[in-house]
Amino acid sequence: MTTLHSRIGFEIELLAPPGSSRRTLADRLASDLDGQVTRIFHTDSEPSLVPGMGHFWHLTPGYVVSDARGGPVAELVDDVTLVDDLRRDHEEARAGSSTDTRPADAVPPDDRSYRVLSDDPRLLRLVARHSSPDTPFDRALDDAATLFGSTVETVGAVRRLRDGAGSSIALASALAAGRERPCEIVTPPLVADHEAALERLLGPARELGFTVPVEAAVHLHLDGAPFRSVAAFSNLVRLFSWWHEPLRAALGTNPACPRRAPLPSALVELVARADQPGSATTLDWSQLQSAAAGTGLPQYADVNLTALVTARPVRDPGEARILPGPLDAAALARRTGLVERLLARCLEAEPVPRPTSTDARGAAAELLDLARTADPAGLVLSAEATARGRR
């Protein structure tokens, strides 16, 4: 069993079998723990088909599982990137080889599994605050309409909320067929016995027939505070840029995962310029933060550093996004252990070196050697020291 040392939150992408849903797994987990399931709204965005509008924001049904004492176990929510398996199933259904024949625009009687869309995330947050996820579809948006002094109109299979001037605020519509099946398991931060905790989630998923989707990935959330320094942040950039391909090879990164990319070349060059002997571009942390933020740092990269370059982030995690999707807790813990050791190496004063091998196998071996020299307990000590400094 792999022992992990850090406070880590996991996001694990799975797919329920036809006829099942993420609610099925939520009920099973709650039953195993004598706990309960609470329905929630999950906020995300999706590509827009409207010309000139990049995306819509939406609320979809999710579930919070708590244990017998009311402690958090996991959230189970949709993930809009998981589409290939559903597309294949829809094609099979049209060919008559599938039993999933529910029309894409149908809302089953008394069903609360619908989505709410808006083109303004601020309005959507307000609608979510004044709407219950337990409200059935035929009353969807009614409570929010009271807030705006308006009423909800029904247009075909859509419920639409406008303000008094007629401007659209939000729409409620059925989930597309199969959208109840994607299941992203979001754990609270795990501080001990990580592998056992993961197996308590993945074991029931395997038994219920859940599978790993085509686009699946696992995201790791770790305390970002220890990396808010010039040395540590620069080492992160070196690790995830210079060791980009060896990292993906060692971790078995899923090439079909859509939301990942290398770090921007402008950020890599920023760190490289500061490394040059006699460089006049030496920056303190606040200067590096500002300069790094100006490089177009994306959220959907192999490592998400956006919170680290934000002065007042809503949350302060560092997020590694390059692990493949598993149903095996032991394999997930082993891969996480490698990431943990490499992140611990980034906290050392000595700069992370470039790989010297020109072939993939040699570079992968160098990466493992780099990890072996690091003490993962350093992540914990650094996080604790940062926390004490805040008090």
C-alpha cells in the first residue's frame, strides 16, 4: 500500500453504465456508511452554439454524500468533457442496438434532473442561491422569479425566466440523454490513509459497473501556499515544462483528455531568463506573480498554477491535471505518490535540472531518480509552516 503524506483532494472521472447514474453510486456510498445523500446544484460551463457567444454557464444535478456523523465523503457531479462514450451509445440506440431510448428533450414525471442555463455567471449564482435543487421541473425557476418580480413562461419543453424588461435571465430544460451517467467524484481533502479512502469510493463503483470514460483524468488538489515563492514556483515551471513528456509517460497520461496543455512558452521563458547568470531580470515574488499572470496562464494546463499567481484567490490549491482515470485505488495512489515526491523536490532550494537523456526511456529513468531524492514529508512541513505564518 502506498503511503501519501500530503493533504490531497481528488477529482476522479467515471461513467455509470446505461440505466444507472451518479445518484446510484451516491446512494450506495451512503448506504455503506449509514450516511445520507443531499442533492445540490453543480456549476459548470458548456460550449455555446450561439454565434459570438463562447459558452453558457449551467447548473446540473449533483449529490453530496455524508457519513453517519454528517462528515463529508464525496460530491458526485457531471463533467461536460465526458462525451465520447455517450455519443457512441446514442449512435447504437439509433441503430436499434441499445435499450436507452429516452428522447433527448424529455423530462420524466416528477424528475428533478434538469439543467438551468444562463449567459451570465453572476445571474446564475443568484438563481442558484434562490432555487432549491429539489424543486421539480414544473416549478423550476419559480422561486428565482419571485426575486426578480417576474414569472416563468413555458416554451415547448423549456421554462424561461425573464426580468421585467423582457431580458432573459435563465432557462431550465431537460438534461441531454445520458447526462446523468458522467460521474466526477470530488473528495474532500484527504489527510491520512488516502489509498483506503479511495478504495471505499472506487470499490463500490466497480461493483456497480462504472467504467473509465474515454476522456477520463484524475486531478489532484494540493495546498498551493508552499509554492508561493520565487524558488518553488520556478521549480514547478521547470518540472512541468522541461519534464513535460517524461511526466506524461511515467504517469500514463490519457491523450484523449481534452482539458490539458503544456505551460505557456512565455511563462517558461520568463523563468529561464531569470536563471541566466548575471541576469538583470531578478524578480521578487510579487513581481514574478504579476509577470507570470501576464503570460496567459490557463486553468486547463497539465498543472493549474492560476491560483498561485492570483493575489487573493477564492481557493489556494495547486492542481495537477495529468493523471489518467483509474478504477484501481492502488494504481492511483502509486501515481499520486510520484507526483507528491516531485512536488516536494520543487520546494528544495536547488533548481530542478533539465533532463539530459535524449530518448524517452532514459528521461523517464531520470525523472524517477529525481523523485527518489525528494522527501514528501517536506510538503507537509512546508504547508504547516505556512499555516502557522497566517495565524
